[in-house]
Amino acid sequence: MRIVKDAKERRNEILDAAEELFGQKGFDKTSTNDILDKVKIARGTLYYHFKSKEEIMDALIERYNDLLLSAAKMAAEDKQLSINERIARVVMSLNMNEGNGREIIEHIHKPQNALMHQKIQRVIINGVPEILTGIILEGIDKGEFNTPYPYECMEMLVIYLNTLLDQDMIELNETDRKKRLKAFFFHVERLLGVEQGSLKSIVQLFEHK
């Protein structure tokens, strides 16, 4: 008996299978036949949802964008953590180099996929500063921060860290990367109007991660 599934459910089933296969075999070595075999659907069903393997990867990137922002919002709203811990965890939630996300990172860093890379960067730069600004405003209310430009400060933080942690943008060894992080947060402390060393816990969380 043929099982008929809701279009959204079938689409997500295809994406789940493709994500797992891309993580196991790599994007280039995964064929549409591999995806068909895993999901156990006809080729026409696959092409109804996605015209190509590249289109599947595009959809996975869209889904990762949603997951990244959801994870960032969840970290920002965790009031059991200190303000500094929430800031650090929001930024660390953007790490895609774990699990099957590594294959997406490798794919978008290929020269021919520069537009995909820009798409993820745009989502991060446009979405994350606003999430962080809510934490900073809370810190201002509590007297922990003192800045007339909370959003602009967080925008600078996200843009710089996003660039610093992108191997395609800046090639650094681990020692130099840690030095850049310490220098950056040294200046962020002044932007936020706090005493030197106030954000040390954030740097330590990044180093540990």
C-alpha cells in the first residue's frame, strides 16, 4: 500500500536524508539516487520538491539559517545565565562547524557558491545584532553597561567576529586568533562603558569552545 504524505512532511524527509548523506559522504559524492534510496520515493516525487541536488543544498542552508537564529534567540532568553554568558552563547550558537553542518560550510566556501556564503552572512549580520541588543539593553537597565549605541555596538561585534572566525576571510593560526579575540573584547569593553576585564569570562568561553 502506497503511503501518501503531506507535502511539507515529505519535503523535510528529503532534507533530513540529504543532510545525513551529505554529512556522511560529502555533497559531491552524494547522488540523487542515494537520496531516493534512503527516502524510498520515486524520482518524480523528488523533482516535485527539488529540481536538483544544488536546490536541496539551498533549502538546507535556508533551514540552517532559521536554526541559527532560533538557537541565538534561545540563548539570549535564558535568564538562568549571566548577561555575559548569554552574549557569549548567542555568538557561539552560530557555529556551524559541528555535525553535518560542516558539509554545508565546506560547500558554501567553494568559489562557485559565493552567493550562498553571502546569504548566510547576510542573515547573521542582519539578525543577530538585534538579538544581542536586547541583552545589552537589559544590562544598561541593571547598570552593567553604559553606551548610547547598543545596537551599533552589537553590529560591530557580530561583523568583526563573523569575519574573524571565517577562515576564507582571514587566515590565522589558533594563537593569533585567540590574540585577536582578546584585543577585540578589550575594545568592546570600552564601547560598552565597562571596566577593563569585565568581559574576560566571554573571552574564556570562546577559548574553551
